[in-house]
Amino acid sequence: MIVKLALENGTVFTGENFGAEGEIAGEVVFNTSITGYQEILTDPSYAGQIVTMTYPLIGNYGVNLEDLESVKPQVSGFVVREYFDFYSNWRATSSLGDWLKKNNIIAIQGIDTRMLTKMIRTLGALRGVLSTTDGDEARLVKKAKASPEMTGLDLAKKVTCSVPYKWDEIDRTIFALAPQAASAQRNGRRFKVAVYDYGVKQNILRRLTSYGCELTVVPASYSAEQVLALNPDGIFLSNGPGDPDAVKYAILNLKKLIGTKPMFGICLGHQLLALALGGKTYKLKFGHRGANHPVKNLHTGEIEITSQNHGFAVDWKSMDGSKVELTHINLNDNTVEGFQHRELPLFCVQYHPEASPGPHDSDYLFAKFVKMMEGQKISSTLVVQ
Amino acid sequence: MPKRTDIKSILIIGSGPIVIGQACEFDYSGTQACKVLREEGYRVVLINSNPATIMTDPDLADATYIEPITPEFVELIIEKEKPDAILPTMGGQTALNTAVALAERGILEKHGVELIGAKLDSIKKAEDRQLFQKTMRAAGLEMPRGGFVYSYEEALKIVDGIGFPIIIRPSYTLGGTGGGIAYNIEEFHSIVEHGITNSPIHEVLIEESVIGWKEYELEVMRDTKDNVVIICSIENFDPMGVHTGDSITVAPAQTLTDKEYQYMRDAAITVMRAIGVDTGGSNVQFAINPADGKMVIIEMNPRVSRSSALASKATGFPIAKIAAKLAVGYTLDEIPNDITKLTPASFEPTIDYTVVKIPRWDFEKFKGVDDTLGVQMKSVGEAMAFGRTFKEALQKALRSLEIGRAGLGADGKDLFNHRKLSPKSKAEWKKRVKDQLRRPKPNNVFFLRYAFQLGLTIEDIHALTKIDPWFLFNIRQIVEAENELASIVEDADNTQSRTPSLESRLAKVTLEILFKAKQYGFSDRQLAYLWKTDEDTIRTLRKKHGVLPVFKTVDTCAAEFEAHTPYHYSTYERENESVRSKRKKVIILGGGPNRIGQGIEFDYCCVHGVYALREEGYETIMINCNPETVSTDYDTTDKLYFEPLTVEDVLNICEHEEPEGIIVSFGGQTPLKIAKELEAHGVRILGTSTEGIDLAEDRQRFGALLRQHKISHPKYGTAFSVKDAVLVAEEIGFPVLVRPSYVLGGRAMEICYNTASLREYMKKAVDVSPEHPVLIDCFLEDAFEFDVDAVCDGKDVLIGGVMEHIEEAGIHSGDSACVIPPFMISDEKTEEIIRITKKLAHALNVIGLLNVQFAMKDNVVYVLEVNPRASRTVPFVSKATGLALAKIAARIMVGQKLKDLGVMDFDFRKVKHISVKEAVFPFSKFPKVKMFLGPEMRSTGEVMGISSTFGASVAKSQISAGNALPEHGTIFVSVNENDKNEKTLEIVREYVKLGFKIVATEGTSKFLTAKGIVNKQVFKVQEGRPNIVDHIKNGEVDLVINTPLGEESRLDEYAIGWAAIEHKVAFITTLSAAATAVKAIGELRLGKLSVKSLQEFHQAS
């Protein structure tokens, strides 16, 4: 079936649909990972976005029940050069197309994805409409233009959980990094971590659990008081979609929480911490989405190859350098990739140490969080005595 | 960390001659290393015995040594040049092994030289399989089960625990020489014995078979700060069990989830850390069990490799260049990415296309060799192609291979047309196809297509081949598309009562159909075949519908950043990225995949042509499809198109670029073959006209031209049938040289001494027909042969050099050793050769390079053939004389004059040193192959010996060729009836004079005794024990002189030749070579061999 992708700049691509039927608008972005389409599709940070894979052959290994970052695909739409309904992998349980259809995601194949990528690179992320129902190109372009801009959108509230829940799962596949449970224990008790779910990727939960943490995942709107009532050893701020500056309630809660407990933020969590500390965020031209971004750890001088997915970034000039310290930068464009507080047990990164998809180079950050909680406990014990 | 300043001078070790398993990829890496290190301000000293390489250009290093790559010679160079460091990671296994030997013998320590790029400890951990296995297990990584043994008895103990099939890998051998897969105890015995003999340390690994598992490779780089990046993942189309060099390989990996890929990536990083490679690139090979994802490590190479060349070309990330920088202390984040300029090299390239590499084999040159593919590499070259789909890349790679195919079948060369098979023959074919697929063979990819056509399913084929179903699905898609394409005109045919017109047949072809066909990689030639028309009609039809290729960019980053490097490939999509500049431009066509007869020499010429034209201010555009080469390095030319060298693909680029002209005479036969058609489509051919090329190649016309100029040539004739052939041969007189009309590297050529053998040859070897006549030449027995390379500008002719062959006529010039300047010819005859060369250059209106082959018998000079193009010997002549012939030729082709280039004073006869070129053969890879030289070329590479004396140059060339001559000891002589003559006696007496003892088998022994030469008679193989083979194996023979005896004693010849090769005993098969060798030995004994750089040689001349 024919499907059209119309962009706000007037360009229309016509291809073949391999997902559900219908029509949807979204911000068109590209991801340069060669592998990991299933993780990308289920990453809630892609809410509201039509994702283009730059690697042309997609579907090769089907989908399985393990490589999920949330219960279902979260993207608005999916764009590839050549889709493979035939798949080959021992873990696969279904073809990608069937799974997308079942989850009502429109997907287009057979278009010049490199041309689209170059267009996004030059013009910036573009709003677009994917449609199997409307063949009128001019009308589709109009719809694209009328669709909401990403700036100012709070999408976290759309993807967060509705009620708190406990998480105790680790990656049990043969590919899992070795569990680090021993490191997060003290006197036989595991660290309790409250996880703010702004659209959390499950591998973050699996990694934290694997480091021995006991997780309570709470909705994005959970108040600071409610979180503290859980008496956690640490607070984790998850990744998520949309404009960080639009998630005002989260920023307010974080302002209250900063300094109370060790905190670790990833992606949107990192941006929200910056905002809560009085900084500013801005929209990148076309964002960072891929699994090959070099990030320099300014403490060690080492390069980490990182998994990234963000359209906004922290403006370092807006941050108070006497309070916070820049810890990580992106070597491609020198943007902020991580910072930590100079006094408080608080640090965060823009990229994804939980990988999935992507390299495991930055897994040490989870250990760092655990260490931070350990340090904190000793000091609080001292206070009590 | 910035670059090191404590080292000033670096010695780079090259990889020596092109052999199976070690080809021009190391010229590519070495050339990059030379360039980078000089740019960084280091003094670069280079050793490589291979004169055909670009890296041995005197311009690329401060001191270039064309010397044998042995610890002894390297030490001489160290003594003389006093380098601070040695970079051994650019020259393949040869360089690594040499470095290890230098370190172990204490030579490095003695001279205070440091190994950079890889430390001794790391090399040993990676190369010594036992240590490797230990290191891997200690790092928590899995390897196949097994162990190391030094005897068959020990091997038996291991096989008991594992069972069959089982893998046997000898330690420290090239391309896995001597290894194999044993399916039963008998095979096991023979492979183990063979492996123990082949391994320099007599060690073999007996290992659990992971045959049929999926095979992967990761290219990894690591710096001193422990930053590790993966450059590229490669998935093998052929499963485990086929050597990677013999596998179709695909980048990136296609059937791994991210979880699996990251698991592998982590393992690769662990391997790098455990081995301790911290200043360069390596590759790590993995096997994965498709049933449960279990992953094991197969091996790693702590150096750049064939796959690094491939990964560099596939991603645009210059691995060798970066590895060289890491070796001198830079870290990845300090090096900018050449392609994006703004981003650093410390990232992992990502690609938005698929790359397919297909090996090229030359089994037809080695009759009787088992062409089943296994753990020992047998291919001689490879072609690679880009596509936005796997199907497109696969079909493009297949038409790049120069095997006459236009894609995956449907080109008129198929074994059958499945649409026309009777049920009975269909069943027969089905059986045959299944049998074929059960064993990995060179052309099996075509049989996959047949299998689908005959109704086999993906499951059936997977069961037979273990090829991943995803790849098979893609093949099936191509087959289905072909059926659809064929049905379009077949339907049209069926609905017409009379033979339909072309128009009505093609009327049904729409833009959509054409576009899809092109996206699936179908060439115009395939479409023409399917639609029963010609290629031109398809081209016109395509243009009419606006179905034109676009050119995409290879940019390391999938378009995320702006690319500055114009490195392109074609595909069929919407946006074209290749921008035509306003500069005057020239397209140079490369040589395509390496094969016997067409190797690195032509890449040397192409690259030199490019260098010269860049200096002249032209925009140079290269088209080539060989990933190993320097010509496909994106910074060699201004613009690179990685594309097949077919009329269709080249024309597409010409039409887009509109060059001033195109150069077809540097890349060997490949570009020459398509020159006429390109010209017919309006492309201007630079240099000698296609008319001149035709005149030289058309025997009738060329014969007439020679007669007109009163130039002698051997009598010849053309036969269109077997009967004809006999008549022609009888008229010319035996012996005759017979060959099919189209030849490359003397394929299927033979010398026939009588009617019977001629008939036999005609029946067996040739498919003679009016379209494919057979050429018959008078064979000038015992004639001397000469080669001349020259450049003509239309007026003046510059003679680059006259080379004298060491072997007499009848041995292919590519296989013959030769010497410059000639040593056994009078000045008068040299003058005559030069005179004739000049006359021919003018008669053929040569503009550019010209190669003439001469024979001299009874003081008469005959012309054998003329090639108005770059020849195999151009680099050798250039290295020998210091005259950059190919560069001069390129300038001439764009209109310059020899006079203005200031080269007309050059006279090769004034060169004071003597250079000897020797051919290198792949016999050690092919047990049971005939080891004698003939009119059919079988060498894969060449080496050069250079010194002030003939003997020393010969001696050096023999050492480099792996055939080092003994200074004393025992010689085994066995000559055929023809050779039982005065010449033989003279030669043997020379050896006796030098104190050599002679042993011989009955016939030769009696002959020598009768003529008063003392010798000891030994048994032939069947006569009893100990026989000659035992003597060789026992180290009692130091040199074998064995001239071919013909069919009757073939068994003995195999056994003797093989024993000599296995035990590294010098082996000589012609009397002329024996005569040369004795001279060399004489001079060898006068004093120690010394080293001198090319720069010194050339300055002295």
C-alpha cells in the first residue's frame, strides 16, 4: 500500500507502507544506529517523532520479546529505505512489520532516506505527516505545517506511568553485562532508589537493578514530598521526550529535591536538573540520535562511544559554574554531555549509559551512582550518631 | 598525548611479493603509513622486496630498500640507517614475523630500536595460538575447544575428546597454509602431518569445528589512553569453514540484534586490552552459533590486514593512516576525521549503504587442484561494490569480478534456462545443483540462484550450505525479480502471433519496472538478455524513462555531518550528491580485481598516472572496484567512484562528469576491453587510439604491419576447427604455441611438439569455433626473450629499458625472471631491438606507453607481441632505472612532449647497477599442482634484487622469492631427454667446480657418469627406499634442478617438487635458471651481500 511522507518544507516522499494504516503527524528525525531498531522504536523519548533509520536495511532480525525499552513502540511513525519482512535471528518471534501493524504504527519504506537525512541535517528537524489515507500532497504538506512544534511540548506526561510501581528485573539474556549486585549492598540491605519516570527506558531500570538497587518507579507528576516519603537512598531522573522547559512541574519538584538525596539524571533528567539549577536549555538543529557519538570524560580524558537520543541540550553559559562542574562534552560539536554539582551528590549525563541500543562504554556511571549513595549513607549514619 | 619527539626515524617493513593471503592491501597500508609519518616530520626508511608496489616509490620514503625481508637484511639496514623505531604492523604477517625474529635474536636491543604499533609481547600473545588461547580464557572469553600438538600421536588424543569434523590449523603460516578440515581419521592424519611440517615451529592447533556457524569480524582501534573504537563490522555470507579471504563478506553485519552486536563489541575490546594492542588497529574474528547465539573468538591480528583495507574502503575511515598516527603517540581524539574535518577520529563510523566483497579465484590456472574452499585461502583477488540494498551491492560486485558475468546470472552465461528445461533434465539439474552446494565452491553463489529456480526453498538451501536464511532470502528476491522481468516480454511474445517487434516487446516496460530492476542491481546487460535486445537499447530506454543513477557519498557518518571527501558510488534513488566541478578533468580506469596476469603493477601505473595529472592541474577521477588498492584510497585522486569497470557503469560516470578524456591504458586488460565501446558512445580516449590498440591486437592486421616494416615474427596461423589446427601447425612446423584468441596472462596456452599432443590439447582445452578461433604460433625453441617498455609522444620514443629474460622462450613473460640491463646480448642487437620498438611505436601511432616482447634465435630478432599500454614490467623498470615511466606517459597522453619533459637524454644502458625481477608462485597453497613453468602465467607476484653485480642481484631475488640458493652442499639433478645435452653438462660442471656434490636418479645419473661427472645415483619414488623424496625430507639435498619430464614421470615430479617446497629447498625447473643460479652462487661466495637504497642507486646513475 502506498504511503506518503509530507514535510513542512513542501517535500513529499512516496513509498510503500509496511505498518498500520492511517495518518499521523510528528517531528521527523533520523537515527544513525545500524542495529537496535526495536530498542529505538520502544524508547519513549521518541514520542511525537517520526524516526528515520539511516541504515537502509531494516527488519533483518525481526523483533523479539527481550529487546524492549517499554511495552510497545512509542514512535509516531517509522521510515526506512528497505524493509525486510523475512527475518533471521534465533530470538525473533515476529516480523517487524507485523509487530508495527499490531501496535498501530505507520511505517514507510522505499524512499531515499539519505536525501531525507541530509534535508534534516541542513534544515533542522522538520515536522511531517505520514499518511496512507490522504493522497493529496498539497494537503498533506499543509497538515505538516499545522502540526505542533516540538518546542514547548510536554510529552513526558503522555508517556509516564500513571501509578507508582516496583521494578526488580534484570537482563537475563546471554548478552547481559555481568550483574553487579554485590556492589550496591550494605549490611545486607539494598539501596532504595526512586525513579522519576519521564518516559523511562527499561534498560535503565535493568541496569540499576543489576547494580543491586531496589526501584520504585513514580509518575512524572509525583511531588517532591511524595518521593521523600518513600525514604529512598537516591533519586533517579529518567530520559523522556519533548521540550524539558515545558515540564514545569518536574522542574519545581526537582528544585525541592536537590540536596536531599543523591541524584542521577539521564537525558531529559539531565536537562531538567539543569533547569532546576537555574540554567537554560535550547533546541538543537537536528539533535543527536545514534550509537556512535564520542563523548570526552573531562575527569579522565577518556573517550566514551555513546548512545544518544536528544533534540534539546543544556546551555552551559546559563549554568552557575561556581555550583556545577562540566564533566562530559560531545567531541563532535562540543555540546554539554554531563555535569555534576560541586558540593551536592548530584550528577547527570545527556547521553545514554544504559545503551540499548548502543555501546556499554559508560556503564560505570551506574556504579558511580551507587558509590554516591554509599558515601551518603555513611555520612547520614554519622549525623544520626 | 601529542606525537612522540623522542623518535626521529622509523623503519617500515613491507609485506614482500603478492602471494595468496597477502596482496596489495599492504601496499595500501604501507603507502598510507609512509605518507603520514613523513607528514609528521619523521624520517622514513622502508624495506620491501616487491618492486610493483607504490610504497617503494623513491618519492614516498627517505630511504627505500628493495631488499629481501629477512632478519639478516633488516639488520643490515638498521646498521646503516640507525632508525629509532620499527613499525611492523603495516606489512602483514611477513613484517610481523620479521619483527618477532629481530626482537628474539636480540637485534633490536643491540641497536636500540623500538617496536612501535605493536609490542613483541602483544604480537606473541596474538600470534602464538597457545598463548592466545590462554590469554582469551584468562580474560573470560570463550574459544572453540581444542589444544596444541607437535605430533600425530598427541593430535589423536585431542580428536578423541572432540570428534569430527575437526579443524587443524598450523601455527605461523600464511593464509592458513597447510591447515584444513578433517571429516575422517584418514584426512585427519594427512592434514595434521602436513600442518606440522608447514608450521615453522612444527605446531598445530586441533580445534572443535564451528563449521556452519555464522562468522563475523570487527575492525578495532585502540590508543595509549585506552580509547577503543570499532571501525566496522563484517558478516560473512559464507559460514564458518570457509577462510574469510575466500568468503563473500558483507559490511555491516546484517543479522545481529543490537544486543548481540554490543556483546561482540565488548568482547573485541576485551581482546584488545588482553592482548595489549595500544597503538593501532586490529581485527577480531568471531563465530556465532545460529541456534542459540553462543559466541566464540576465532582469532585476532594485531596489525592492519586485508579486512582493514576493506573496512577502510567500506566506511571511508582510513585505518592504516590513523594506525600510523597512533603508533607515534597520538590519541584518537587528537586526530581529526579527514572526511568531516570538524569531528574527531575517536568515533565509530556508521554507514548508510551495504558493501559486498567477493573473492576472485584462478583455479583454471592450476589444473588438478581441489577447488573446494576451506580454512586455507585460495583466492587471488577480490572485488567490492556498494549499494543501498544488499541485492544491488551483490550484483554490482559480481559484475566487477571480471569473470564475464553481468550480475547474478541472466546474462547468457548460465548453465541452463530453467524456463526451458524438460522435467527430466530439471530433476537432473536439481541433483547436480544440490551436490554442488553441499561443498563450498568458488561459483556457488550462482548455484544458489539455480537452486531457487529449480524449486528449492530457503530451508532446503540453508540445510545444504548453512548460509544465513536472510542472505538466501535476498537471493530469492533477485530470482523472483528476474522472473518478473523476463515475464514482461515473454507475455508480450506470447500474445503476438508473429515475432513481435522490439518496440512492442519493450512497450510494457515502465519507469517503475526499470527503477526496481536497477535498485535490485540488474545491469543493462542482464535486462538486455532478459528482454532479448542489446545493452544500448536498454540504455536508451532507461534514459527515455529518466531512470538514471545517482551518486551517493561515502562519508563515515551516514550524512549526519557534511562530508568533504568526494568518494562516491552509484545507486538508483532520488538525490544525486556528486557535484561536477568546473575544472578540466581526466578519468582514469583502474584494473579491477587482482588475478593472475593482472595485479598490483597496474595499480601502480594508475596511481602514477594520477600523481602526474594532479601535478599538471587536472582534476583526476578514479573508477575502480578493488578494495585492496592505493588507487581506491580517497585521497589518491581528486574524486573516487567505487564502481564496476563495465561499459554501463563507466559511461554513467562519464556522462555525469564530462571529462576531457579517459585513460584506459594503465589498468591492464580490464579498461582496454571496454575502450572501443566507450569511444563509440562519445567518450574521448586519451593516448593511443583504439585503432592503434586494435591494430596491435588483430593478428592479421598486425602481421601485415610487421611484414610491411620488414620486421621478423614467428610464423603463425589461425584455426577455426581441430582439423584446421593440424593443417596450420604442420605448415608452420612443430613445436607450436597454441592458444585461444582471447587471452589474459597466457590462459590455456600450451606448447605442442607433435600432432598427437596438438589434437589432445584442442580436444580438451579449447572450445574452438568460427567465433572463437585458436591461434597457432611457431614456437622458437631455445630462443632468448626480451621485453621493452617505452613511451612515445607521436614523434619521439623514450626507451625505459630493455629487459632480458632469464628463462628461455616458452615461459610466460610474467613468470620469467628478467634482468635489466640485458647481459647476454650484443650492443648491436640491443640497438636493433630499440630500432624496432621505435618503428612499431610510430607505426601504431602510440601516444603513451608501449611494451614489446622480442625473441632472439640464431641472431635473428623476432617480434612476439606489442601492447600499446602499460605493461606488468613498468614499475620494475621504473625502480631499476629511476625513470618514472608511467608519470611520463600520463603527461604525454594529455598532450605534452617528451622533449619538453627533459627526459630524452635518459639511456637505461648507463645505469650502473643490475636489477633482477623474479616471479613468485602459489605452489605451496596447491598441493599436487604442476610446479613447472610454461606459456601459461601462474605467478601471483614478483620480487626484485638490486646490486652492483648480476650474481648478487640474482641471489637477493631468490632469497626474496623464498627460494634462497645454497652456497654449498648437495644438488639433485634430473633432466629430461631434450636436456641431456652439452648445456646441462656445462652447468653441472660449474656446480661441481664450486664443490657441490651431485645426486641424480637413474637416467640423469647414467648420462652424467658417461660424460665423466661424478655423481651418486638415488632411487626414484617407486624404486625403493630411501628415495629422492626421503633425501630431501632428511635435509640431504640443498638444491633441486628438475626439468619437466612429461606425463610419464609426473608422479615423481609432484613428489619431488612438493617435498622441496615443504622443506624449503631451492627448486629450479629450467636450465637457464640453473645456469643463472650457479653464477649467483659463485658471486655469493665472494663476499657478503650488502644493502643500498634506491635513492642511492638512482643518484649514482
